[in-house]
Amino acid sequence: MPPEETATRIDGPASAAVPRTPRRLRHPDRFRARYGPWALVTGASSGIGREIAEVLAAAGLHLVLVARRRDVLLTLADELTDRYDVQARVVDADLATPAGVDAAVAGSTDLDVGLLVAAAGFGTSGSFLDADPSVEAEMLDVNCRAVLTLTQRFGRRLAVRGRGGVVLLASLVGFQGTPHAASYAATKAYVQALAEALHVEWKPLGIDVLAAAPGPVHSGFAARAGMRMALAARPADVAAPVLNALGRRGTVLPGGLAKLLTWSLRPLPRPVRVRMMSVVMRGMLDESRTPDPA
């Protein structure tokens, strides 16, 4: 891979060093009645996906856990079933491939899934001209094609049952073009637009759709993508606010930093926002190349 570009999969190694705190939904019984009994979570092996899985388990929902690494998923499944007395099924699948998407769908066909959380993602940063075309294409498959297929297939199932929910992980960078993360931001713009449209289109069907657009989050993404985000939130601080917003709004900005960044940029003309995001991204990339003091 060219030195100016780095990439990471959100469902990569878990951030075990990040302190863990209890997480709860505001109304777990009501949430379970509307979106249970089963939820399917992609990207469940680490980061936001893992935290969302734990919040759902604490609320009493059974889980289908989807990611690439079966050993990590099995460990997580054991932890959640022991701690919260729920059932958990593991599906190891690479969502960059059609076969992986098919496996994620097939792994739950016999279950009454009422909630899809599409948290798996893949990001790059750096020079677009130096980017590896195969990596960029793979990111498009994971962030867009897999989301499209999973959302449509599970949406059909939810429409038949007459109730349910879909949570799609977007990002603040998807609200405008973001230089130095151009492809990644473009994929998240697709997710944001899709969720906004389906939030309205599927409401009469009894399906709640939510776009979750967090700001910087300590999920292993920044370090492996060659960026530094000192003010990033913890995944544990993002998961519950996202789920609590489902059925109440179309987009949620979890965390104070996400709200601050969005509100400060929103009044500006779009070209100005793009230029400001260029400065922000360049700063994070430059910082990441500056050695920490001894």
C-alpha cells in the first residue's frame, strides 16, 4: 500500500485498553417489545458494534453477531450469554464479498430478527491519488454494497412482521466532502442519504430507521488509519445514545463533540465546510506523523 494511504477495518482488533462502563437503555422493556426478540449486529467484534451488542444484550435481546474473526465473536458470545442470560449466534463473514453478505443473511433466516445494526465499516485516509484501487473498491463494497443488500433484505422481513428497526452507521464526515478521506466520506454520505430516505419511506410500514453519525471515536480506527484524535469519544459512550434515539429521530449525533462539530459547521456554506474539513483532516494526519515526546 502506498505510504500516503492507510486503511483499517472497523471489525478489527478490540480496544481492550479502553475503560468499560455500564451501559443501559432508557426503556429496555419497551425497546425489547418493539425491536426484539433478536437483533443482528455487523462489525460486532470491536468498537461501536461490540458496544451496541452489549447494550442490546443488557436489554434482553438475543443476538446474531457478525464479523470476520470467529474466535473473537465466540469469546464475545460467551461473555454476553453468561452476563446477561441471552442467546447469541456467531456468523463469521467478510462483508466485502457477496458470499459474506449472503452468509450474514442466511445465518438468521430461522430467527425472528427485529433489529438490524449495520456497524461494520472500513476507512482510509491520505492522498486519493496514492490510494490502492483494490482497497478503495473493497471499502465501497463493505460500506455501501453490503449495507444496501443487508438493509433491503432485512427491511423486507421487517415489513412482513410489521415492526422493527434499522440502525446504519454513518459519520460526521459524510455531511460534506472531506479531503484526505475523500472515498471514506463519500461512502458515509451514501449511508446517511439512504437512512434519511428510508426513515420516511418505511415509517408507514412500522420500521424505524436511524442514521448514527458519530464524530471521532476511539475504536482502533484512527491509529491504524494513520490519524490522531485526542478528543475522540469512547465506543461505550456512543452505543446507548444511538439506540435510545431509534424511533425518535432520523439522525443522531452521539456525544458532545459530534454535536459541537456539526453545529459549528452547519451554518457555513458547503464549500467552506469542505475546506474546513480539509484543514481538520490534514491536522490529524500531520499530528500522527509527529513522534510523541519521550
